[in-house]
Amino acid sequence: MSWPDLKDDHPLLRLHAKLPQILEEAAHDRIWGLTLSAESPPAFSTLLVLQKYLRSVSDDVEQAATALARTLKWRKEFGLDGAGLQAGTGKTEEEYGPDFDGLGYVTIVKHNGKAEIVTWNVYGAVKSLKSTFGDLDRFLRWRVALMERAISHLHLESTTMPIPDYCSNTVDPHRIAQVHLYEGVSFLRMDPHVKAASKATIEIMSAHYPEMLSRKFFVGVPLIMSWMFTAMKLIISAETAKKFVVISYKENLAAELGDAEGVPAEYGGKGPDLKHLENVLESRDA
């Protein structure tokens, strides 16, 4: 596999030239199921990762190098990428205990004629604020596991589709949509555990999963949760904020996602429940 239009002064090649130093500094070379390689010619999968970091900082090579090194150090410290670990954490998110049952799913929808991976956070399924959000480290490990599992369905290790240059104004095809469901939520309000978990999750996703978000839907958000959006805008970029869609009525979600068969009927689609849809994806990629 070859990457198109790589001239000597291309930001990708300049960032790749820094990779030996980055890998030595981080003492870690695994990310999103891929092993970064400093060998030349650059590996296609390595260029995928580098391009995401470049696009996230408008092709600033120095900033991209710093951000990538920071991510690799974090992944090592967080315990990701060990031999034989499932979903990058050693556990699937369901194995964090019954407090997380039914709280997260990964499915696939069709959007503009293409497949799009979707993560679902079902906050109405939270049984206990203290049990789910009280242990911040456990919650973050569960949330990272969900993200890592979703990324595994992008098949970055085998794709032959490059990521366009930042200056092309063309979208990255290797991204994930997120749906946050707040139906039945009456307990989040200003709970300090929820606020801490939300803030930490946003920081992790912004810092260590650049250019992974295609669209983000907030469904049935209570007015009392307006603090959450205020907090987000203080952390995320304006470009990321443009990807946010707030939906008042859950029945409108399927139309916004652009699919019917891949969305449960209760959200305006024609599909089965989220667990069945997740099983369809798992079977497809087994």
C-alpha cells in the first residue's frame, strides 16, 4: 500500500522523521491496535496515525509530535496495548461490573452510503451515581474500553484508504459517531461525581483520540444539564463543537443519523434493540 502525493517536504514525512525520538521518549509504540514504525518507507498504518495527529493541529508538525508522544506515554501508564489484552484494556467494558450493564454499545449505521461506527452511551441505564461515577478511575477505564472497542471496528490495521491532507478540506473516513441518550435521566443535575467524570472523559478523548469523532448526538438532554455543554466548550475546539447535535425528541435520531435499519425503532428507526444491533456488528467482524 502506498500513500499518495508524499513529497519530501510533506508534513507527514517531517513528522515521521521525528518518530524515532518520539518512540524512544515514550517507550511505547502501540496505539489503536497498530504498532508505529520509524522504518522507511513509512508503513501505511503508521501514516494513518500521524495524519490524524497532524489534522488535529492544522499540520503543525511540532505540536503533532508533542501530542503523539503524550498519548503514547498515557497509553503505557494507563495499561493499554499489553499482549493479549481485549479492547486495549484487558477487559471489555461489560466486565467492569453490573453497574455498567446496558450503559454502552457499539453499532454500525449507514451514512451517505457509507458504513459508520457508532458508540452509544445510555445514561438512563445508570443504576447508581455512586457506583457508576464514584470511582473515577474505574469509570474512565470502562469509557476508554468502549472507545477502543469501537476503534477496532474501523480496521485501521488493514484499510487501504488514506486520510486526506488537512488543507484539502476533505473528511477523514476513519472516524466514529457518538450518541448520548439522556431519556429518563433525572439524577445527573449538578452531581460532583458526574461533573468530574464528564470533564475527565472530555479531556482524555480530546487529548488522546484526535480526529476520531465524526458526529456527536445528545438525545433528550434535560435543560438542567446545560452546565455540561458550557463545560465542554471550555475544553474542546470550535471545530469539534460544530460536530455536536442536540435532539430533543428521541424519535428524530434515526433521521439525523441517516439510517433506519441500523437504529432501534424507539429512536425512529426500523432496527431491533441496541444489543441485537451490536451483535450484528460483532458477527460481521468476527
